[in-house]
Amino acid sequence: MNVIFTYNSGRERRMTRAEAEVLQLLGHGRYEAQAVSAPSPAPAPSAATAPVAQEPALAPDGTAPAAPPSVPMDELDGLDAAALHALAKERGVKVHHNAGADKVRAALRDAALAN
């Protein structure tokens, strides 16, 4: 059972009754004897407000289009080496783990052109 413990400074904190009793015995404040109810769960979205999934349009040759890259290629210059390595890993581009930012950018651009 959770209670609200009020410290001597006036700060309030929700905690178990056992913790509150210990803090009160140590002289750090007082707790309220009434139980604190758990917050009610958020209501489930109704059918009218739920997002509708749309199927992607097919390419002219009848195949599904490739997923767009998560970062446009012109924004690669603004990323640091760690972010570029993470992006390369996400896209399946293999680069040496010690490669600098310029080499990773070049590998990402080459992979994008190959696709």
C-alpha cells in the first residue's frame, strides 16, 4: 500500500507504508495514513481516432518501392562519426569501426547510389 510521505522541508513523495514508517521513526517527516490510489490507465483509442494504416503504392514495374532512408543524403554532412557509424549499421553498410566520418559518408553515398 502506497502513502504520501511529507518531509520536514515540505516535499512530498509517494512510497510504501513500510518506508514511510522508517523515515517517520528517524524524524524525517510524517506520512498520511490514507492510501494513495494508483493512476487510472489511459483510455484505449476508439476506432474513430485510431490511425489507419495505408498500404504503400506499387512502383510502375509492380514491385514494392524501397524504404526511404531515415536521413536524407544531403544531411550526412551535419552528422558526427558516431551517428554516421550507427546509420551505416542500420542500413547494412559495412565500414571499418575506426573509419573517420568522411569515409563513412562516402560509403553511405556509394551504397545509396548502388541501390
